[in-house]
Amino acid sequence: MVASLVFLTPLGGLVVVAVVLPLTAVALAARRVRRARELLDLREPPLARRLPRLLALIAMLVLLGLAATQPALRTQTNARVRTNAEAFFVVDNSRSMLAAHGPGGLTRMARAKRAAIAIRAAIPDVPAGIATLTDRVLPNLLPDPDPAVFEDTIERAVTVGQPPPQETGVTATNLKALGALGTANFFPPTATRRLVIVLTDGESRPFDARQVAHALASGPGIDLVLVHVWAPGEAIYDQGGLEQGYHEAATSGETLSSLAAATSGAAFGEQALAAAIRASKADLGTGPTIVRGRDVRTRTFASYVALAALLPLLLLIGLGRLGRLKSDG
């Protein structure tokens, strides 16, 4: 990793030139005061009283000028990507994913997106794609090595009911559709380590878990990690009102556990995200990588420099009050 100090708006440094103007005014005022003291035969105040004010003023103006240049720390690292592994994040986008604890609570979909982004961040060197799940699995993003592309796609493109399921019914999701990931060329032949991470509330139509396991086992085989985004007592709130047609499936956790057992996968609750990340990393293992470019990150600390300018300002205010107190005394 290479780190360097950069200035995002170097022309902002011209603000430092403005320091000359107030300092010139201070110098002229001090000169006039000195002449007045000489005429009145008054003693010059000691340098120890004048110097702190002058230094505080200079420090404040210089720090503000430095903040205007927006100093930042820029780091560059070689971004490497796995050549033998890919992952697909499958997000349930059926209507039941709108369920929440209250009208203002986080929906299951919002929590699923948050969990997907967290898991993706934990495997940055693995190309990852996104697909939605109802009674079919449809890709939104083919495996891409850039986590930023992943996050942008899942935030913007993954929404409840888009696309809608092919069949109508009270329960739209059918976990049987996951079998397509093993038979419909979602992964290229070069990906010998294949991971599918499913984020769902587990509220599915009846299906045969053994059929799903058989489909996922075709070719190199697919490792399955299931994240159960669900909590008891949740409901769907339509325009602030309770949707009467929705009823939670209390056995959804058992459904996912049975699927995990049949596929030799693993199922985790949404609160056990760290365990889901460990399982994902274990399934992906290690493998050869190639350099895909440079990852450049810039972190500005201009705001901290501007805040630092408050210190000499406070010192000026304090010295002014102290001087007035002495003169009053």
C-alpha cells in the first residue's frame, strides 16, 4: 500500500495569502499605538502580553487557509480478484419482504440488503453477482469484482415485486427455484468454487428440498448459505395501515434448516451475520488471484483542520477577556 498527502483544492491555499491583509492592518494599528504612546510618554506593554495574541491570530488564519486546500490522505493498493471462485447473492423480493415490526420499522428487504452488503464486504476478492427470488431466480448483476458496483446495484435495482412472480398466490416465493442456480449457467466453467448466499424470510410454497440439493450438486457443485431475515410479530403496513391478507409463517426457520440439511449447506438467523460470514469464507476457501487494478481511496481531514482553528480563536477570546479584567481591576 502506498500512502500520500494530497490537496483536493490546492487553489484554496490562496486563502493563506489573505493572512497578509489582517496582519498588515494589525501592524499599522500597532505602529499608530506606538507613536501615541511615545507622544504621551507611556511605557510599551511587555512583549509577553502582545506575542500570544499575534501568534494565535496567525495560527487561526493559517489553519483556515490550510483547511480550504482540503488536505487528504490518499492510499493506493493493488486490488486482487479470485480466478477460481464466484458468489451469487439471491435476495427474496416477494411481498412478504415488506414486513416490519411497525409502520416505521426496517423492512425485511432493507435488512436483507444491509446483510448482503456486509457479507459482500467480507469477501472483497471474490466476484459477486446479485439475483432476485420469487418463484424464479432472475439475475440483476453478473459476478463483478467491484464491491462498489455490487452495493450500487443492490440498493438501486433490487426492489420488492420487481420483477413480479410468474404465478399469483398468497405466497409468492418458491425455494424450489434455487435449483436453477445449478443448472442454468449462472456460473462460468472457470468458477470451481461456487457460493450462493440466499437472503429470505423463508416463507415459501411447499417444495422438495432433495430436488434442490440434486440441482445444486450438478457440475462442480454449489455451496449454500441461507440467511433467515425474519422476526416474529412482523406485519406488512400498506400506507400506514395493517395489511390483513398477510400472515407470518412461524415454521419458516424450520423450512430453511431442512433445506440447509438437504444441500449440506448452512442456515443462520439475521442476528448471526458473523457466523454466516465465517461459513461463506470457509466455503470459498483460498485460490489463485490476479491483479485487477488499483484501489484508490481518499480520506479528507479538512474538517479537523478547520476545527483546530477554533483553538487559537478561543485563545484570542480568552486573552481579550483577561486583559479587560486586568484593566478593570
